[in-house]
Amino acid sequence: MKLAEIARTLEGTVLAGEHKLDIEIVRCGASDLMSDILAGVADGSLLLTGLATLQTIRTASIAGVGAVVLVRGKIPPPEVVDLANAQGLPLISTPCSMFVSCGRLHACQLTGLNGNR
């Protein structure tokens, strides 16, 4: 699924990485525990989280995440957006909860990190 389609599905606002909306995302995962991200996120996957922090962007970059979606309408401070841009990491904010976001992506046949839909 193209990142642009994901943004539309989640009614998202692109905060960083507008030039990467054509990348293909095949897996996604949701967590607010950065240790879970480091342990289980597949390279190039989508991360859904409620944490709008510098640590989220750093962790996503280290883990090889393809894009980050901030749930519940979170708008990060400017330094978070700046870091995402510097890392080349697309960053999207959605008004949807994590539960609704996961449900919408599941309905679009986006697979979870373990390969299940």
C-alpha cells in the first residue's frame, strides 16, 4: 500500500517526508514502547504510535522503519519534525485512535509485523 493511500485512509496530515508518499508499505505495527519497536519492527514497515518525541524518530530510524504515524491527533514539537526531515523519515499525524488506525489498515489488507492480517 502506498504511503499516500495510508495517509488518506487515516485522514492524516503529512508533517515530514512529503516527497516519499509514493513508497510502498507492506507491514505495520503499533506500539508506544520503543523497546518493542527495536525488537520487532520489520525494515520499511509503518509504525503507529502515540509518542511524539525525538526518541520515537531516533528509534524508528535505527529500526529501519519506513514511516511513522502519530495517532490521536498528536502534533510534535518542531524539533521532532526537523529530525524526521533530517532522517528522511515520513511523519504523519492522524486524528484516529491507535485502535481505529489499526482497524482501517487491517481492512485495507495491510499485514501486521508477524505476517497476519
